[in-house]
Amino acid sequence: MKILSAAQMSWVDQQTMKDQEVSSLDLMERAATTVFDEIKQLYPRLAQYTFYIFCGKGNNGGDGLVLARLLDQQQAQVNVYLVDATDYSTANLANQKRLSAHLIQKISPDTQVHIPAGAIVLDCLFGYGLKRPLAEEWRSLITGINCCTGPIYAIDMPSGLLSDGPTAAEAPVIQADVVYTFQSPKLGLLMPGNSRWAKAFRVLDIGLSRSALEQVDTIFHYIDLALLGPFYRKRSKFDHKGTFGHCLIIGGSRGKMGAVQLALKAALRSGCGLASAYIPSCGYTSIQTAVPEAMVISDPEEEMITQFPDTRTFQSIGVGIGMGTAQYTIDAFKVFIMQGLDTALVLDADALNILAQDRDLWQFVPKGSILTPHPKELSRILGTWQNDFEKLEKVKAFAEEYQLYILIKGANSAIVTPDGTVYFNSTGNVGMATGGSGDILTGILTALLGQGYSSQETLIMGVYLHGRAADIAVQTLGVYSLLPSDIISHLPAAFLELEKQS
Ligand SMILES: NC(=O)C1=CN([C@@H]2O[C@H](COP(=O)(O)OP(=O)(O)OC[C@H]3O[C@@H](n4cnc5c(N)ncnc54)[C@H](OP(=O)(O)O)[C@@H]3O)[C@@H](O)[C@H]2O)[C@@H](O)CC1
Ligand SMILES: [K+]
């Protein structure tokens, strides 16, 4: 799914009106009706609820006015607060006239509102038309709304949040529990730093012109099953284990052998033909016992890796998890990486920490390699950033310079490719924030790379399935109790979904 800028959304809206011969008013009715349907599903007995609907002067406010009419028709208690203006959009004015005048109360940006307990708020002050951060004069209205005890649903965007650029932390912005955004997720909804304003969002299909959507060119994409379908390979009965690659996980140190165990299990659950581990010898028995399907090669040293194996017979290699940064390990890793390998690697954890200490090493990392840093590892590599947008630019520059694929881990993890394309993930949940989740991702990615998927395909599919398995798992286990190993045991369900859709 494409992620469109405000300007692109506006262009697609215009094209839709031409292609489908509909007016702005029709489109507004359609958009607001999709939100109304969602709300009706959440609150089937609408007549029992009170809605506080805050409307601006543009088309986002117009959506709110339509919603007010639809809710009023279902006997919900409706209170509309419309920002007083002299320049309402045409569709906004038309919808004011369609609503009983007694329902509308005019307010100014500095009005102080008190919302009673139990009321539901619909935020329709600003959508993608917000061009600059809201001025101070809006603070009292926005703060009053944010103080409500009931849920806040924002239409298209939380008001005050910019769609395409950074919003200052102290800016007045609506804190939406759920954002119903039209047709395409907006960048501002995906940035982790904005999560207190957009706690969750749902993309609603409002039937905008397919051909216009296809024509829009964007470097930003949102990963869904439809994106995976074209490259997911179904298996034929003539395939055999040699077809699916032999993957190698290099990592582990005394006390951190579990990381390798998790990665191996995840790799085996992700369809690799053969899986091997290279580990310090103290882990030999535990890995052989815990993962009987895997093969183990051990370093001569007990507690840490001091040399790297010949990797030429393996189709894919994942390096770094649980490896530690003992000097012997650092020295051995440097020799390994400086030999000039011609296979893309999956690099995680301590492999990244070692590389981060010596910028000269990056030139030796095989082009097309996959890096999966968590935020701390990423800042060791790139330094600091002011906001998520700057972080993204820094990652893009680095990915291009060294021709690498970089995963920015977090809610809505983002994959950055060497040509600057960005794929945001749509799966995953807060239950994954437990040590070990990343080791599983390394296993999945190494397995997919070994099966012949390109680095880009590997990341899109691996990150999606990793999150999806966790999403399926929390349906029965909940976010508090989810263990990384539960992600592995739910990988089959995630793969099955993909198999069915392809
Ligand atoms: N197009 C369609 O047919 C459809 C559109 N749809 C809906 O329309 C929404 C987009 O509507 P929109 O373009 O009217 O913009 P909107 O977000 O309502 O705000 C614009 C107003 O805000 C003002 N303004 C801007 N920045 C400001 C600031 N910092 N501080 C103060 N004011 C500021 C700006 O005034 P200006 O600065 O230009 O004078 C302008 O008056 C979209 O999100 C979706 O909900 C759906 O119904 C589908 C059909
Ligand atoms: K809004």
C-alpha cells in the first residue's frame, strides 16, 4: 500500500472527482459514512451514547458535520463544536446547512471546553490540510479535549499533527486513541515519536480512484499481504532440502547461547533446508539438545568466538546475536568481514556494535547485506537525531553510501533500501518488546535469504511474518505474557495465512 503525502492525497481526491464524476460533497459523504460504519460497529446501540464532535473550517470539519448528521439520525446525543470562521470550505458550508442548527455551537481556538465523563470525542478540526504547527492560541481548546476521560477518535489525522514532517514535542496536538485515516496511512501516523498522539490507526478504503492511486509515485510504502503475494514462492513437490538453502547462524557466548537457539528454531520454522550454528564450544551440548534439527560447529574456545568458519558452502549467514564484544571476538570478526565476502549477510547485535566502533570496516560489508539494529545500536552507528524524520534521512544516506538494507526497529519498523525506498511494517505489537524477539527475526531473515529471496524481499516478508506471528500469538497469550519463543510457535499460522492469500 502506498503512503501518500498531503499534496498527493489532495491530487488523488481531485482525480477521483474527475474519474468518478462525483463532487467533493459526495466524496465527503462517502468518507464520513465509512467512519460512521466503524463507530456503529464499536457502539451498536448509538442512542445510548453522547458524542462531542469538534469541527474545523475545512473539509475535515465537513467530515465531522456529516458524521454528526448520521449519528443524530440514529438518535445518538450529538454536540457539534464548530470553529467560527469566515472562510469555510464549500462542502463544509453545505453540510452545516444539512444539520439542525441547534446542534451546532460556534467556538474559537481558545475556547475552554469541558467534556463530561462517558462522552465520545470525534476530532475533525484538521486533517491533511494542516500546513504548519498549530499556534499557541489553540492550546486551551486542544488541552480541554485531551483532558476528556472517554475515547478520542480522530478523523484522518489527530488535529495538530503534520502529515509529512516533524511536529514539535510541545505543539498542541489531539491525543487520539484511534485515528481513522482515509485510503493511505500518512507518514506522521507511522513515526514512533508521534505515538502519544496517534496511539492506533486504521486505514479506511473510501474508494478513491484506483488509476490515480496507481499513478502516484512515492518512495514510502506500507507492508500488507498484497505486497508479499507477488514474490512469495509456493513450493512444488519436486523441491527438496537442497533447494531451500543451508543457513548458518554465527553467534553466542557464555550465558547468551539462547539467542542462537532461538534464531535456529526460527530459521527452521521459516523453511530453510538445513540450519547450522557456529558457536563457542560451551554451547555445543545445549544447542544440539534444544534444536536437534540443526547442526553445530564449535569454536576451539569455550566461552567466546575467536575465529570464524569457512562460510563458502552456506547460502546465507546471520552474524552477531549473543556474540559479545570480547577482544578476541572483535579481532576474529574483523578478519572475517575484511576477507571481502561476496554473499549478503544478515548482521545484528554485536556484529553491528563492532562495526559501529570502526567506520572503516563498513566498506567491507558485502553490498546488499541486511542490518537489523535496535534504536541503541542504530545510534551507535549513526549518532543522534532530532526527530524521526531526520533519523530516516540519516538511515537513507547510510544505506545508499554502503548499498545496504537497514531495518529501523520499533513500532511500525521501517525497512530502508539502498535506493532510498522505505517500507513500514504493519504487523507486530508491544508484546514483542522482550529480549529474544530480535534473535528470532535474524533466524527468519537468514532462512529466507538462503532460500533465494532478494534482500528486499527477505526483509519485507520476514519483518511482516515476524510481527504477524506475534499478533496471532497475543490473541490467546496477551501482550504481557508473550515470549519470543511463542513467536516461533506461531510462525506456522502466519505462513499459512500467506500461503492461502497467494
Ligand atoms: N478533498 C475531498 O474531497 C475530501 C477530503 N476529505 C477530508 O478533507 C480533509 C482535507 O481537507 P482540507 O484540504 O480542507 O484541509 P483541512 O485539514 O480540513 O484543514 C484546512 C484548513 O485548515 C487551515 N489551516 C491549515 N493549517 C493551519 C494552521 N496551522 N492553523 C490554523 N489553520 C490552519 C486552512 O486554512 P488556510 O491556512 O489555508 O487559510 C484550511 O482552512 C481530509 O483530511 C479529509 O478529512 C474527505 O472528506 C474525503 C473527501
Ligand atoms: K482530525
